[in-house]
Amino acid sequence: MNLNETLKIVPNPNCHKGCNQEKRDEIIENELCNDAVSVIDQLPIRCVGEWSIHKIYMLVQYFGIFSQGMKKKWNGKLNYIEICCGPGRCINRKIGEEFNGTALAIIEHSACHYLGKVLFFDSNEKVVTALNQRIELRGIRNARALLGDYYNDSDICMKIGQEVHPNGLNLVFIDPTDCSVPFQLVKSIKKKLSNTDLIINLASMTDFNRNVGNALLNPEKYSKLINKYNRFLDHAGFFNDIENLELAQQKNFLELRRKFRTTYTENLKRLGYQYFDFTSVNGFYDILFATGHEKGLEFWEKAQKIGYDGQRKLF
Ligand SMILES: C[S@@+](CC[C@H](N)C(=O)[O-])C[C@H]1O[C@@H](n2cnc3c(N)ncnc32)[C@H](O)[C@@H]1O
């Protein structure tokens, strides 16, 4: 894959480059830059760290293999759904280069026309409007962006039900910035669409790593945080577990993260998922892949073999 061409990487001279947190608080609103719009279409862009592009690359690699591999068997009933889709263009705040976010990377992919429906959800109206404009500018007919809040699983599932054939094969990507997506959303999607493979950005390298020690050691002070994680895990036992408290006292966050991920996959097993893989991206993302079919894992492993930097994965 030629990354520059695939993700349409171009310099944006209006980016201040290297904004510190104070400057970002001043000019960034809901992750969108108020000072720079895309030089390609003059629509909003999302300010991101340099590591974001790796995640997009990873998704695109898998999407290509998945849709090519499944298009005949699921003719017209292959769908892609993304929760937390963003506006479609991102900007690397360090070097001022803009590039396709996950949503545009998917709809500009040559395999996108094999799909029946491509649905994007985000809770930010400005994001949804920008992405719909980008979809329209490209004349893409099978894709649309919709307002959807991951705290409201019934609204998202009702909208999915209006668009997507219940007996299709679906790839659902959930890409939040922290561990606040309730597990109830995953449950409800799986109930609505039984053939669903999942890619979830678990944010356990950032949100969880930063906060788990405090939450375990000072549960009263951090009760809101614990409630968030309990909703995410659909499990209240993690923060009452004496072994986890001991791990926090020993500052063994690596083991705590492993147990957190295991708790999540155990929940997914109860929904019928059988095959899993975790890929860490640059120390920032913990990407979980889950499928009920061996073939899905085969595709995922094939997609992960060549890393972003052209290096083969070592583990
Ligand atoms: C990490 S960004 C998505 C980036 C995008 N997938 C990409 O790589 O181009 C997270 C997105 O989640 C959206 N978001 C935040 N809270 C949300 C909620 N409760 N429900 C749905 N979307 C939400 C934000 O507006 C933001 O666009």
C-alpha cells in the first residue's frame, strides 16, 4: 500500500504545528481545529497525534482483505459500521500534515463498492455533517453518517436496523478516545446483527494505564471512574478483586492491563465470539479483533503481518 496515495497525505500550511496543550485548549473544539480546515475540501479536520495514522493503516489493511475475501459469499449483504467515526480528515499536529481518517479511508477504498451499507456514527453534529458532505462530494451512494451516541445503544441499533440487512456479514469498528463505551452497546449490536466481526480500540494503553492504579487504591475518590470501567467491562468484580488491588500496590500495570483485556474477551465469549487478537499500536492503542469464525482471524493475521513501517510483526 502506498500510504501517501491511499491516505491522501498533504501539508496544511494553516496548521500552527506543535501546539502545546494550552494552545490546543484555545483552538481545538471537540477535537476539531478552529484555525485550520482541510486544504482539499475546506471542511473540518480532526487534530491528532502522530500515532493515529498507524491505526488507520491497520484498519484499511484488514478492510481490504475482509471485503475482497467475503464479497462473493455475501454479495450485497456485506456491511461496515463505525462508531466514533470522526469527520474523515485528520491532521498530524506535530508536522501539520493532513490525511484521511478511518471513514474516508474506508469509503475511498477500491473494495468499498462491494459493500451493501457503510454506516458511520458520531455524537458530534459538526463531525456528522462534515463527513456527509465528504461522502456526497465523492458521489458515494452506499455510505452515510448518522448522529449516534454510544451511551444510547437502542437509538444506534434502531438506526442500524433501518439500513442494514439482519442476515448479512458485518464489520463493526468502535474507535473511542477512552474506555467509556458501555459493553451494552456491543451486546445490542450483536443481538441486532448476529454475524458481526469486531475491531475495538480498547484505549487500555492510555486511559486505563493512566488511571487504574488510582481507581484500585482510592475507590471512594475515584468512584466515577470505577463506574465507567464497570460499564465498559459489564462487570463489577474487577475493582473488588483483592488480587487486582495487590497488583496495583506492586505497580504491576502490565498484568492489570492483561487481566482487564481478559475480562473483556470473556464477556465477548459469552456473546459467541471465539477468536481474538490484540495488537498494540505504538504504545497508544490496544486494538482488539474478535470474530466467531476461524476465517476472520486468518484474514486479520494476514493483514497484521506487514506492519505500518513495513516491518513484519514479531509476536
Ligand atoms: C478517536 S475519535 C475517532 C477517529 C476516527 N475513527 C478516525 O480515526 O478518523 C473519537 C470520536 O468519537 C466521537 N465521540 C465522542 N463521544 C461519543 C459518544 N458518546 N458517542 C459517539 N461518538 C462519540 C468524537 O466526536 C470523535 O469524533
